[in-house]
Amino acid sequence: IHNTETQKTQTVENPAVAAQGGAGIQAAQFVVDTGANALITVRCGQNAADVFKAANLKIYKALSTSAEENIKALVEGKLDELTSFHAGFHGKA
């Protein structure tokens, strides 16, 4: 979690990492509960996207694998909003 105002970054563990079902929704709600107003990601499931949309949290498509580079691109307005969401994995590998 990066605060663009204070430039402080905090690493937190995903509490839904071991969830048997609904992990995307649980992880999304966790992000919302942190007070974040934007998410940078490579991909996102539809159920999680629905949670983010309900919270008015913007979802952006990551440009690179570097968190620092993606944050810089977000601040500079260089990231596109993510508009395509997958159906989810639902226990499939």
C-alpha cells in the first residue's frame, strides 16, 4: 500500500490468500477497507472488480512488474483504467 501524499509504503499480507472460496471478493474488500482509492494490477476478476466499483475505487492496468514504476506512472497519469475482467478461477488451476 503506497500513500502518494506521504510517499510511505506499507507491505501487508493478503488475509484471503488461503481462502477456499471467494478469495477475490475477500481480498478486494480488504483493499477497500485499507482506505485505498486506486489499485494497480495486471488482471482482476469480475467479482473483485464489482467490490472495487461499489467502493468507487479505480482499477488501473499495470505497465511493468515494478511497483515503483507503476506508482510513478499512476501519479503521472500514464496508466489506463482496467476495463476487462475475467470470470474468476473458481478453484480451477
